[in-house]
Amino acid sequence: MLPPLFHDLAWDVDPAAVDPALHRRWLIARVLGRGTLKQVYAIEKMVGRKTIEEFFRNGGLDQVDVQTGSLWLTLLDLPREECTRRSSPSSSWKF
């Protein structure tokens, strides 16, 4: 069950159906994109800074808006290149 502190962020889902461990990526994206400062501190304490960094390294930029992504990459001192998925084929591919 989603902790009561985050219920206002679950406007489109049933908070009782949200498992913070199972739905971790959804919760991180929702808190970092739309949460209050209190909620941001709580999610950092809940999952840890390293997990938030990994969220961005593993496609998290696609789950938040551009401004939010830029802010968090700056705050976490993460290079954008580490957090951007490459959509073009590798140059080592032979056609």
C-alpha cells in the first residue's frame, strides 16, 4: 500500500493497489515530477540517492518532463549522456 504521504500523487490509481517496492519506478517518477519537497525528501530516504541515480541512468528521463529531468541531472551531477537512451544503431553494425 502506498504511504499516505503520497496519496495525492495517485490521482489516477487506487493508492491501496500501489506496492512501493513493485511500483518503485512509477513512484520515483511521480514524486520527482510532481511531488512536494517533503515528498521528495521522503522518497530519497525510502529508496536512497543511488536508486534515484539508477532510475535516471535506466530510462528515467523518458518518465519525467524535460525541465524536471534537467533539474535532477544537475542536482545529482549526472552527465546527460549516461542517462539518454540511444535510438540510433551502433556505428559498429554492418549493413
